[in-house]
Amino acid sequence: MIELIEKAKKTHNLTKSELTDILKDNSVNEELFKASDDVRKKYVGDEVHLRGLIEFSNICKCSCKYCGLRKDNTKLERYRLTPEEIINFAKKASEYGYKTVVLQSGEDAYFSKEDLTKILKEIKKYDLAITLSIGEKTYEEYKAYKEAGADRYLLRIETTDKELYKQMHPNMSFENRVRCLRDLKKLGYEVGSGCLVGLPNQTIDSLADDILFFKEIDADMIGIGPFIPNPNTPLREEKGGTFELALKVMALTRLLLPTINIPATTAMETLNPNGRIIALQSGANVVMPNVTEGDYRRKYEIYPGKICISDTPAHCRNCISGKIQLIGRTISTDYGFHKR
């Protein structure tokens, strides 16, 4: 196992069977995390990029079985920010010192292509890089958003196991998801994807396939988090994923894609009080503090136990900055684009 980790560290290549061997063996976890951190330091340095997250709508037309925003969840109090509110949150993010904002929502059909392009053009006035995370769109819509100022797009595959994807995503198409990722790449976006670790019926083999898929699509950023069952979804009784396995998938992703951006996800910290810092010490180099204000944070409940829902954006920024500095890392002052 140590030899395989060294191979990954030096060559950034592993076969599927080598990946599964490491994922199954917990005796070398510390060596794996150390190798991933070394690769992170060598290729992307000690800077941590902060992205200000704006959750602008929790309305969704989809019925993904793991997600609390699913349209069939009648217990969720829905909300949608106005364009003016979205732009104002972005302006405040700029004032807090963020160089990137992430506009995230459920798949809310309310905002037209014209609405979103206007919002993007206004936000660009504040000298911000923009990441969109708003789901599956047409090539023409993606093109319009790129031309209006969007720089990155996050669209998680969640699983590359086609049968499992079908089980988890009623009335959705795995092939269309992949089409979206390829369209985004073609249009010049920095493309982000990612997976949930611990879905029911997910295998170690499929997690290895996920990692190889990220390499195949030449991803620029990958977000990995544990599956946490939401009580208002069909998967409420499922066991959920573990922090340790999610961390291992993340670490192996860093070894195989050494230059990409990898966030320390908030779901990690839901399962472990120091989850984001541990992730930063195991290969991650990005944190996405929430800059949405008020009660909206509580209502954007993809999974239960979400951290920081009562904190102000200023407190979130100061808190995570302090933690990052305590582990000897620095806060980046640039846009944090993928440096190949």
C-alpha cells in the first residue's frame, strides 16, 4: 500500500484496482493523507482560496432522493432572493475581501437566461470571479452566462455508477449530466464536479470510477463530501457516509489531479468538528464560507446539521481565516483560478 501511495504521489496515476485497494485498506490512511498534503503543497502552495457562497434559491424542480431541496419535500420553507438581493450580497462579499462568489441554487426555473445574465453583469462590476452552481442547462444558456461574466461552473456528478445515478435521480439522465460537463468545458469554463460518498448501494469500485472520471474530464475543481441522510427525503433511514472514507476519496483525487482546486466541504465539518481543517491538511485548498444573510441559511437545508447557520458572514470570514492561519496557511488575495 505504501508503494502504491508513493506511485500516486510521483506519477499521479493509479489503476482502478489500485484505487480500490487503497480505499479498502485503512492501515495506511495517515500515509495517504500526508502524501496528499505534500502534493497539495508542491502544486498549489499554502494559500487557501476563500469563495463567498450565495444560496439564492432553495426551490428545485428535481426529486433527487438524497437532497432536502427536492421538490417533493413539503416541509421545507421555500425562498428565492430578488436580483437586487443577490447583487447586494455579492457586493458585500467583495467588501469582506472575497475575490470569488459562488451563486448556488436548486434547479429553479424562475430565473430566465436574461435575468441571470443581467445579474452576472452587475456582479462583475465588483471585480469578482463568479462560479455558478445552478444545475443542468442548455448549451445556449451556458454560453450566455459565460459571455456575461461567469468564470466557473460547479455541477457534481454525485456518482458515475449509471444504475445508482438512475436510482438517486428520478426522471434525470446520466448522459445529459455528462453532456452538460462537456459543454461547459467546450465553452471555456473552469469546470467543477464531485461526488457523494456513502450513498446506499454505492460500492468502493464505483468510488474508484468517480476519481478516474474526474481525471478523464480534466476537471478544474472537485468537491467531495459524505452523504448525510435528510429526514425529509426517501433516504431518511439510510446509514450515510463516513468522514474517513470521504477524506480518502478526496486525498486520492488530489494525488491523481495535483493542480486542481479542492474545497474542504462544510459536510465534512457536520460529521467532524474539525472537518474542514483536517481536509485542508489532507489535500484541500479551498473553503466556501456562506455570505448569505439572515434566515436563508437555515432554509437551504440539503442535509441536516449544516454548520454556521446562525453566524453572520463577517463572523464566518473571521472564524475560518483564524483557523487557517493557526495551521500555518495563508489566505489568498487572488481569484484562485486553476494553475495548470
